[in-house]
Amino acid sequence: MMGLGKRAALYLAFIRAKQPEQIKSVLKMVYACEDNIDAELVESIVVPATDPKAPEVFYRINSNKGPSLTVNTLLAKLAAVKMPMLLLWGDLDPWITPKRAAQIMALYPSAEKVGLQAGHCPHDDTPAEANKALLKWLQKLPAKTSVLVT
């Protein structure tokens, strides 16, 4: 019965979380530049939440019922194939702070970090700076290199 109560509580949380005003409120917490929070951005989050399977995905993510691939496991697999990695990091991100980038760098020393004065979505918060950093990093790679950009 406990599982059913948790599922119901998460379903109610999902219903609240997918409301445009709630989405906008959360985005204001993680974007450094609120000018980038527009109707198109909010809608890009609302639309996937209307999928009939979205509540189940929300439940699995929030109850640890999905696949159990950790960041450490993924980094170990990438290191084994010597995959270049760019950490294009929003230094003002309140959720995944620069400290987490340092932890990833410790696990994957060949990764390169570029910190931007941005929040959780640096590519959207500071697109010109993010694109400049990405292009600079890509130009340094040897030809025919597979890349992972996070």
C-alpha cells in the first residue's frame, strides 16, 4: 500500500509541476538571465509533459525505479574509450554547482571545463558565449574524433 501512496503523491506533484506558472517559477530559480525565460521556453517544457506516459516517467525518475546507470559508471565507460569531453558549465547553477564539475574532472581528468556566467542551461542562458566556447573546443580536436558534449 505504501507504494501506491507514493505513486499518488508523485502524480499530484507531477500535475503541479507541469503547470506553466510553476515551470516559469522553477526556471527563474535556475536561469541567470530571466530575460531568456519566455513563452516558447515554457511551452517547450509543457508539451512533453502532455504525453500520456509523462506521469510514469516522472514517477520513475523521482522514485529511483528507472535504469541504474550512475554518472561514475558512465564516466568509467567513456574513459575506457578515451572520449573527449567538454563540461560547458553554468557557474551560477544552483542545482548542479561548479563543485560537481570538479568531482567529474576528478573522475575524468582529460575532460575540459569551461565555466560560464550562466545558470543551469548555459547554452540558453548565454548562447553566444556557449557557442564560442564549444566551437573553440571543437577546433582543438583531431579530425574524425567522436565527442561528448555535456
